Amino acid sequence: MDVQVISSAALGGFCFLLLFIAVLRRRHRRMRIAVDTGEAGSICISRKALHAVIRSACNGVLPVGKIHICTKINGGSLSVVIHLQIPSGESVLAVAQKMQSESAFCLREQLGIEQLGTIDVLVNGFKG
């Protein structure tokens, strides 16, 4: 009987582990944004390329500290949240507004993304 209890517990743990992995894989799917769809096929942009463009735009405004970017598609439009550290002594409002406008410009002009939702900037701290 002890072997049956251990076997059923091991089986239950294994099933839980498989379910957990499936949820994580679904949550961290590769996100691709379709920029254009024509008769030859579609043109998509990866999450990595998206983050690189946003990171470049942010560093072009001001050399910032750590940058963490979250992207999400809501109802066909791209929403972005940028977590960053800015140099001490800088105006948070001015830097955040410049980051928003530069990121939006780069996403529209460089990547051709027209369906752009919100671009939120969260200042997590100050550097230097």
C-alpha cells in the first residue's frame, strides 16, 4: 500500500510539473507583430527586434541605467512599458516624455508599426 501511495504522489507531481511547464510556455510565447501582409506573404517583427529598437531610442535620448521592456498586444495594438533608471539630477517628467515620443517615433518610422497603444515609462530609480 505504501508503494501505491508513493506512486500516486509521484504521478500527481509529474502531472503538475507538466501543467506548470505548459503554462509557462504559453505565457512566454514568441510574440511576432505583423507589419504588412501582402500576396507574397507577411512581414513580422520579433519581440527581440522590438526591444532593441526601444532600447536604442531610450539610450539615444539619455544614457540611462538598467532598462527592462515589457510589450503586449491588446486588441491589435502594441502597448509598451519601459522600466528604467535615469541619471540623478534629471527631470523625471521631461525624460519620460522624451522617451515616449522617441520610442513611438522609432516604432512607427523604423518598424512601420501603425497600431500603437500606450507607451508607459516607469522610473525605478536613479543612477550616479
